[in-house]
Amino acid sequence: TYVAGVDFALSFGLTYPADENLEFQNSTLFMKVLYNAEVLAKSKMPIFVDGVLQTSTAISPLAFPSSGDNQEMNVILSYDADFAQATENVFSGKVVKGWITIWPPLVTIIIAVATREVLWALWAGVWTATMIIYNGNVLTAFLRTLD
């Protein structure tokens, strides 16, 4: 779950195909992230650093511009700067509006003040946050809170 308009870093592992171009120490991996055909980020990294093949990377800062379920970003990787022979991967996530994130601490404070039971108030705050993550599903939120 992500908050609309708030920056995050997208980290991922890399696997390389058997390619003669990777034998050169100056090979570069070009990356870009698209959201609704708009480029959100571009980056590049050397495939070898001090003679060691890189197996993970991150792209940041990224932010989903709007909220909703299953928002998708396309991550495109290529050995060419023009992305002629590129690999495309889809990254998706649930994105909520920023104001909804105030509910869990608000519920916690109200219950703690009203009942003077801090542990129950904390549990209710966690349960409220879990309900946000699981789209308001009360039973799933209850069961995930117990995990």
C-alpha cells in the first residue's frame, strides 16, 4: 500500500541473459519507469562495479500521482539508451489518499482517552490501519492484526 504523491524507492533484483555484450566491463543498464505512458524516472547503472556483476538496483524517487486499487507502473530495462530491445515489467500496488493515513492514530488516541486502556487502543489503531490496507474487509483485517 502506497500513499498518493509520496516518494518511494523501487528496489529489485536483476538476472542477466547469456549475452556477449555483458563481457565488457563498461556495459550499462538503462532503466525508466512509466505511469500511464508518462516517464516518471530514468536512470542508468554500470553492470559491473569494480569487476563485480551487479545483481540488484533501485530507482527513486517515484510516486504514484493518483490513488486507487492496482495502480500500475511499467519498469523498462535495456542495454541500449534508446530502449530498442527492452524488457518490460509491471509493478502494481494499492494507492490510498494521504488524508486516510490519519485515521489509525486518531482512532488510537480517541479510544485511549475515552477508555484509559492503552493496549486496546493500540490494537484498535493497528486494526484500523489493517482495514485500510485490506480495503475495509473487517474479517481479513481482524485476522491479519492477530498475525
